[in-house]
Amino acid sequence: MKSVNSHQELLKILPHDDILQQCMHCGLCLATCPTYDLTKMERSSPRGRIYMIKSVARGEMELSETFAEEMNFCLDCQACETACPAGVKYGRMVETARVVVDESIHRQKYSVKLKRFLLRNIVASRKALKFVSGLLKLYQKSGLQNLLRKTCLLKLVSKKLYEIEKLTPVISDRFSDSNINEIENPDGKSKYKTAFHFGCLMNTMFADINQDTIDVLKSVGCRIITPKDQVCCGSLMGHNGDMEFALKLARKNIDAFLKHDYDFLISNSAGCGAFMKDYAHLLEDDPIYAEKAKIFSSKVKDVMEFLAEHKPELELEPKPEPELITYHDACHLAHAQKITSQPRDVIKSIPGIKYTELDEATWCCGSAGIYNVVRYDDALKQLERKMKNIEKTGAKIVLTGNPGCMGQIKFGAEKFDVNVEVLHPVTLIKKLLS
Amino acid sequence: MFEKKNFTIMNSNTKSKLKSLVGDTNYFDSYEDRLVYSYDGTPTLHQMPEAVLFPQDEEQISQILKLANEEKFAVVPRGAGTGLSGGSVPVENSVVIVLTKWNKILEVDEKNLTVLVQPGVITGILQKEVEKIGLFYPPDPGSLNVCTIGGNVANNAGGLRGLKYGVTKNYVLGVEMVLPNGDLLKTGGKNMKDVAGYNLRDFIVGSEGTLGIITKVLLKIIPKPAKVITLLAYFDKLTDSAQAVSDIIAAHITPSMMEFLDNTTINCIEDYVKIGLPRNSEAILLIEVDGKGSAVDEDSEIIKTILQKNKASLIRTATTESESLQLKTARRTAFSALARKKPTTILEDATVPRSELPIMIEKITQSAKQFDVMIGNFGHAGDGNLHPTALTDERDKKEIEKAHRAFDFIFNEAIKLGGTITGEHGTGLSKKHFLEKLAGIPGVEMMKKIKSVIDENNILNPGKIFTISPRCEGSLPIRREQIKDL
């Protein structure tokens, strides 16, 4: 029985029994889990999933479609990690379980192959991503998008495709890798040696935010190195069952950055920042990269984390229109990086600001990497909840530090007809730089 | 090859009857679903049910119970599954009835200060809802953000505020439940006084799902205290903290909470919350006083003086509501945070009369040394309810055995001091072995007689609290007796 042997080989990549055993099934995670909240069923809870993973790892339970479904139903938002007093690393467990599912029972699935192909060959390849983005831009600028949307032609093909099409982000006019110089010097005296990771999606779809980040960093005295040979951080692959490829990208980034001299590596995308901070852990058994990864990860900082420490150096004009502003925590900032107070501190320190707290601010918006595309209906339920909370605040601007959340909430504002502008905090700060 | 553990006892005919009773979408019997309802929050106990049911109304529950009587299978009710005595762990040949979807607050009566809820309402959510209109539901078990009112009533849950405000039973005005024979019992109501017949309501509270399945609960709510002061006192010596507690009680002050944490617990919590708890202190006390303005200030001053007299090395006062909440939330994570040291944390809740607290704390320290187990100790010092927690690994059978020996010792000492084996977690599976020692033979016999009259065929949560007939119950997971034979 060859398949069984390879299954058992595969199971070895699941976390060691000592780590799985750490969950003492107290259930304190249940209240924070968006999927458990939807179904009220134990199998959709972190505790239930860990119990299932443990049974699979111990060879007591077969890999099944139900198992696969629950692993993929999880948003991997890691709110349960924040809630877990015992310090169980749930995210890693579910991610490795996804690898096992994708490599075994779903190995022949068309959607798994396609997902892997797209992530490996389009998202991770800057050339290909720029090419596809170019096509998308053409689609958006030529009027074809408008035509399709107005005529609802896609609806005839597939209702879901018609809905998902609306998630297509607006492609930036110019991409960051050509906009941003490899070395950018500060406006005044050079005080901090920083490096910048411009991301894959940020590069083509949110190039303006990258530019804003550079401008804001320059204003507080940062000299910024942006290596041209940097690559995608690998998080989308890592979270979606392709850790092998993610680690390849990690090594490339380590090589690209560590040849430069810097103290802080700034990221403006929560997902990338979280994953790059995790390189140290992911590569701890790599004989060549373990030490380098440790150094690399120790320097990674989210842009708001960095700015919170340099608030006094931000010289801002008071905000002219006193609109109400709120903040949505990206899961990969709040739960993966435990950064919640810093962005709020910075935002509240902006002169002339009216800030209001968002109910359930740390509850996932449903974006969750590519979850909103591959599990559109499930994601929509989380989004609806998020939009209701945003609407309740009466805020005209919602700030959030992750491209995925930004795209999702923009889509939600349109879909649920909520009059709110979605901005990255650095964009707001950039506008007010004196 | 995979070890097949997927055998079932229940015949497929019974299963299809159950399925048609609740409908396809509310019936689950896959291996996965049975697996994830095989446990609750209690360490080391697990047993797979035959099926998991989400009934939609009282009538369906009634039908399930009638069928259980006919076909002789067991029914185990379950809320969020955060219990700590195995109360909702399935038994052999059983189905689990899950009530988490029954989560509506049906009525808030501001004139009578009552609230009518379905059993699946989460305790913390109920509290937030009533606090919005200036009212207060005091019982606050550690798992309040997850656990359900149905489970709270079934286990007579306590919590941090028990000292001043009492426990769940002090707030239950009425209960509706489906009896084991399928009848719907309604007892109690909005009357503040009611002596018509036996007091069935209080009898149901704490019956651990052995007498019926709770479907509605009427709760008393009270006005929210106007002012709250939260204090945190550090102690270099464990015994000083215990003496401080006794002195505060003796000074005729009733704080709303008085929580004790030992050094092991402090360090595990600090690892999780990182709020600057004193890692070197032997103990801390978290004290809260609430009520009307000036009285609260006076009480807190007296308490501070007593704390100082008992050599508290530092006394912190929470300056904001969020700081106070942070401290209480940190305390509530104690049990789970202890799992940072070792994966299997066996938590007990031996309780003694308050005057005996210093002795009990000493006995617990002694048991850890004597039986060579790591024990973290914390608990509701103000009401004598301690939570000594053995830090073990269930895969190490010898260690588990040592832990159980230590607890045998602790329970015996508690009983000697006039205490009890469980203050708020319930007897369930994990403490039934000790019940006779505490309640005496006549007491346990009376309980058994009541159970056998109400539940003739012993179908509802059998084997919990006490054993009636091994015939229906089958073999139970890891009992103390079995452990001793190892």
C-alpha cells in the first residue's frame, strides 16, 4: 500500500505530539473564532480542529473530506492564538494540516493545482505579476470592466464569478519597484538606517501606499534601502499549503536584504511583516540560513510599529476636515504580531483627529489572504459583520494596515452600501505632512 | 494502516430514527463530529458519543428522550463544553445534545429585574447586554466569555464575585426543562417569594444534567454597582497573604472579590499577558470592592491598612476601568495559562470554611512536596474556594497517578477541615469517587433514589455524580480506582 506509506511520511510534517498536546482543550478560544461563531459547531473551532489534527497525527483518524473542509474553512486569522493563555501555536498547526491535505487527498484536485500554479508562478514572480497586472489595468482602463459590470455579462457565465470580479483591485498606474529608488535619502538629517519591503501585491496594486510609506519615513529622518532583488515574502504560499516554496522565497529575501546595512526592515503590509518576522522560526533547522534568518527577522518592523516610537518626529498639519475616523485591526498585525496599541497611538496623536473605536476591531474581515476569493460565500458573512460594525461607528474613514483588508473592506463598502473611505494609516499621515 | 477506532454500538435503525427526529442538518455521526464532542474542558477524560444532535425545539428533545427510554441509550446534554469535572463528557452508547444554538435572550424585564434566556446564551454576552441598561448579572466563572447559562445552571457555577454576590443558584428564579420521560417541567417564576410545594428550582440547579435538559432559564438581575475599586497586593510570603484574607473577613468587610495567586501561577499568567505582575512574589491578592461611592473608599482604605499590616510588599490600585478589567481578565486565564508549564493541568476546587484557608494553603504546598508533583495554586481566597492545579502530562501515567494521590490527600484534608471536594466545578466524573466521604451514605443514597425515580431507565447523563447501575452505564474513562490498579 504505497499511498499509505506516503501518507505516513506526510504526517511527519504535522507538529510534534508535544506541541499538539499543549492544547488542554479548555475552550477559551471558542468565543474568538469567526467560523465557530457562524456554525456553533465544535468541528469549526480551533479546539476541535486541533483535536482532529492530533488524531490524524497519531494515526487514529483518516484524512477525510470533512477534515480537509474544516482546515480550509478556517480563516487562519489566529484570533485564537491571542485568546489562548496556554500559548498554543494554532496557525502553524492548521497550515501544516493544509499541506498534508493538499499533498494527499487533494493532490489531484484541479483547484489545488491551479492555486499552487498561480501563487508560485504569478504572485511570486514579479515579472509575471506585473504582466498580469498590466493586463488587468488594460481591462480596467479600456472600459471592458465597465462594460462587463454594467451589462452583467459575467452573471450569465457564473453568478459567483460576477461577484468575485468585483474584488479585483484597481491596478496602480506605476509600480513601486520602478517608482522607488534603491536608495532614498531623508528630507533632513539622516537618523535611521532602514530598509523597505514593497511586497508583491502592494507593488502593483497599492503602489501609492508604498510611495506614501517612503515619504513618511523620509520625513522622520530615515535613509531607506529598497533592494531591487527582493521577492514576495511567501506568506500566501506558506498559509496555503506550499511551505516549501515559501521558504525558497524567504531565503532569497534574506540574501537580498542582509547584504545591506540597516537597523529596521519596514513593512507596510501586515501579512508580509508577520511572515518575515517568522522566518527565524521557519528556518530554525536550516543549517545555512538559521542564524541569518534570526538576524533578518529581528529587524522587521511594521511601519506603524516603527512610527509609534517616532511620533514626536512626525511633523503634521492638523487635519482640516474633522471627519470621524476608526481603525480595523488586520489579523496579521493584531494576532500574528500582537500590534494593537501602536497604530492607535499614532492615529490618535494626529492633530485635529476625531477617533472612535470600532466594535470587534480585531475580528477578521474575511479577506484572510486569498480566502475571500477561494471561499467567497464564507468570507462574505464575515465581511457583512465587519461592515455593520463600521457603519455603526458613523466613521467616514476606516484605517487598516494590510492590503488584503483594504481591498476587502472597500469591496464591502460598495456591496453593503456603507459610505466610508478605506485608507492605510500612512496615506492619511502622508496627506498631513507639513 | 490506520487503527480503526470507528466502531459503534448503536444500531443503524436507532440512528435513522434520531436523524428523522431532528432532521438531516441537525444530526451528525461522522467520526470527526463524534471525536470533537468526545471531551469537554476536563483533562484526561474522553469518550466518543454515537451521534451528535442539535435539536430545534423542546418537542424534539422530548422525542429524543422518549426514544432513549425505549431503545436504552444514554443522552448527554452539552453547552460550550468548558466544564471541569467531565459533566458533558459522553458515556458509552450515548448521544450528545448540543444547545449552543439556543442562544437568544428572550426578555429583559426592567420592572421586575429579571431576564429570560435560552440555555445556550453565553454568560459574558448576557452580562454585557444587561450592563448596557445599568443592570448586573454577577456570577462570573473563569470561562464566562465562552460558557453558557444552561451549563452554569446545571453546575451551579461560581466565579470571582462569589464572595459578595453568591453563585448561580442565587440568581435562578425559574427553570424550564424536559424531564427524562419527555415531559416539560416549568418551575419558579418572577415572584420574589414562592413556597408552593417542594423547591424544585433549587434542586435542579447543580444537578449536572442528570435530571432534565434545561430549555429556558429565568434569572434575577440587580442594579450595577456605582463604584468599583480594584487593588493588587504583592506578598513575599504565601502565609502573609492567607493571613491578610482572614483578617479582612474578620474586619467585617466583604469585598466583591478576593483572589489569590501563587508564584507559579503568577509567572505563567505573566508569560501570557505581560502586564508587569511581580515574578518574584510568593503570592498576590487581587481584591475588588464595589458599591456606593464613599463606602467603597472607606472599605478600600481599611483593606489597604490590613494588607500593609500583613507585610504586603506593594499595593497597586487600578487607575482606570480598563486596567481593572485587564487584571481580572488576567486572573481568569490562570487555569489555562498554567498549561504553559505542562500540557495536562488537573484543576481541582477543594473548598474550606474561610477561617481554615491558611491551613489549607499550607496543606496544598505540603502535598506537592510529599507526592512530588508540581502544583500551581490560585483561587477565590475570599470564599475559601481554592484551585490547586497539578501540572502534568497525561502521556506520563506515573505522573498522573502521583497527581491523583496528591489530590486524594488534599480532598481528605479539606474534608477534615470541614470543607468540600468541589466548590463550583461540580462532581461529574472526576470527583464522584469522593462524594460518599463528603455527603455520607444516607446523602448519596437519597440522591440516587431521587435520580432513579425521575429517570427510571437511567438514560440522562448516567454515571455522573454517582454510579447507579453499571449495567446501563458501561465502562467509564479513566477512573481513580482504575488508576490505582495500574
